[in-house]
Amino acid sequence: MRRATAADVEAIHRLLVANAADVSLFQQSDDRIRRDLDDFVVAIEAGQQVGCAALHHHTRANTEILAVAVDPHAHGRGVGAALVRACMTDAARTGATFVWLATGKPDYFARYGFRRMSKWRLPPRVVLRKVRLVLEQPMHRWLPALLGRHTFMWLPEQTPPPI
Ligand SMILES: CC(C)(COP(=O)(O)OP(=O)(O)OC[C@H]1O[C@@H](n2cnc3c(N)ncnc32)[C@H](O)[C@@H]1OP(=O)(O)O)[C@@H](O)C(=O)NCCC(=O)NCCS
């Protein structure tokens, strides 16, 4: 597991595309990945990027885990768990007090202690950023996202979510 560098942009893009069948995983252009590169970690196996995840600090306290994607050939080997745990550790290290994510796989993230929350807990600025990302998606992803098919979750162990 290591922080992503510019040399990983293509591989991150490949990992997102490889999991594109999962409509809850937002796709990102190379440009967007490059812009947010500091957010990403990559999992390496035998010199290859087999997974990625991002931790985006909306504010110092408010931190989102996103873009968790594992090479389909490496699913079920603990790569996803290592990525989620790395993000959680990093969030705690940086003093984030509200760690959250939006997912189509709530049962998967519940394994790590994430619990459901209302998306209305998110500050409007954060919701707007999410909406912008939704609108960058191919059209067939808009509907499930805008119809609220994603489950929003947060980590209660940190501290209470903002009112
Ligand atoms: C979800 C994902 C990240 C999991 O990565 P992974 O490396 O395969 O997961 P791990 O090996 O760490 O964990 C596998 C365990 O999670 C369980 N699991 C996998 N998907 C699950 C789901 N949707 N709901 C509940 N449990 C799930 C497996 O049954 C397995 O359980 P076990 O350890 O008891 O055998 C991966 O499948 C993926 O990249 N999916 C497509 C992209 C995606 O959906 N990302 C999340 C979007 S928000």
C-alpha cells in the first residue's frame, strides 16, 4: 500500500474502468484523478497496481472515502479491506472527526464499522461537489445517483457527525 504518484494515474483509471459495471463506483477522468492525486492510495501486488482508494478532505474534520476499486482478478483476497483500513488509519492520523462515504455496498462497509446516516447530514458545499461528480458520469449513472440509490455511511467510532 502506498500513496499514489503521477505514474499511477493511468492504472487508477484502469481500475475504475475495470469495475465500471458497478454503477455505484463513480468513474473519473485522468484529469480529475490527476487533480485529486494526493487523495489516492494504491495497493501493489507483484509490482502491479491491484487496487485504489481515495480519502478526500472536504475540510480538516470532514473526510470522505471514495473510489475504492480492486482489480476484478484480485477480488476476495483482502485488497479492499487493506485499502479501506489504510484510508481509515490516514483519516484518524490527520485528525478527521467525520469520516463518511456513499456506496451501493453498505454491507461491505458495515464490516469496517461504517453505519448508515442521512445524506442531509452533509454540508451543502459537499453535496454540491458530489452533484458535480454525478454530472460528470455517463448518463446511465445519473439516475441511480440522483434518485438516492447510494447509501451514505459514517464511522461512529470517530466522533458524532456535525448537526
Ligand atoms: C467492493 C470491493 C472493493 C471489495 O474488495 P475485495 O478486495 O474484493 O474485498 P476483500 O477481499 O477485502 O473482502 C472480501 C470480503 O468482503 C465480502 N464482500 C464483498 N462484496 C461484498 C458486498 N457487496 N457486501 C458484503 N460483503 C461483501 C466478501 O464476501 C468477502 O468476505 P469474507 O472475507 O468473509 O470471505 C471490490 O469488490 C470492488 O472493487 N468492487 C467494485 C467497486 C466497488 O463496488 N467499490 C465500492 C464502491 S463504493
